[in-house]
Amino acid sequence: MARPRTRIGFNIAELESALSRQRSELKKLNKERADLERKLDAVERRIAEVGGNGTGRRGRGGRARNEQPLPDVIEQVLRGAGKPMGVGDIAEAALGTGYRSNSANFKSIVNQALIKDKRFGQTERGIYQLAKKS
């Protein structure tokens, strides 16, 4: 099999010039990104000041802080409902109490808390209630 041609018709000076243009463009784009990140951080701070949850960008505005841990909020929700609930309903109700989370999949976080904490018992698949006291 014949070897492909490696020379594409550029001399060293032309290649160096092309690399220089690319480096210059990259430097401009990095500066533009840094400026946009600063502006976005300022917007995120303003959103947090008025009590919003922000966009949940990781590594930016920090972790959402709550007065109560999630298992305590789940216990309140289940106690208030007085009947077994599905994981999705529990997650919605927890957010409805004012609990804040930056999680993209909060339902999974709630499910993990339900499985881990002994205060909750599973009546059937995906349905939880407060555990019976023994």
C-alpha cells in the first residue's frame, strides 16, 4: 500500500504564521470567556440576593444551604401527608416546603435519603411511609 503524502504545500514560515493566528484567536476567546464568567457570577449573586435558586452551576455560587437536613424535611412531609407517598411526590413536597437544592436530579437524592434513613419504611416499590415504631 502506498504511503499518503505528508507534505501539503506549506513551508515552515506559513505554518508558524497559521499557528500564531490560532494562538492569538485562542487568547481573545479565553479573555472573552473570563469576562462572560465574571458577568454571569454577578447575575448569580443578584439572583441569590433576591432569594432565587440560581441555575445550579457547579463550582460557582456554592451549595444550597437549608435550615433542616433533607431527612428531617422528608419526615415532616410524610407526617403531614399521613399516608404513604411516592418518591416523586415526596421530592415535590420537600421543595414545596422551601427546601433548596442545586441537584439536577433531586428525586434521586430524595430516594437515597429514604433508603438510608431508618425513619422511613417502604410499603411497596417506590412508595414510602414513616417506619413503624417497635
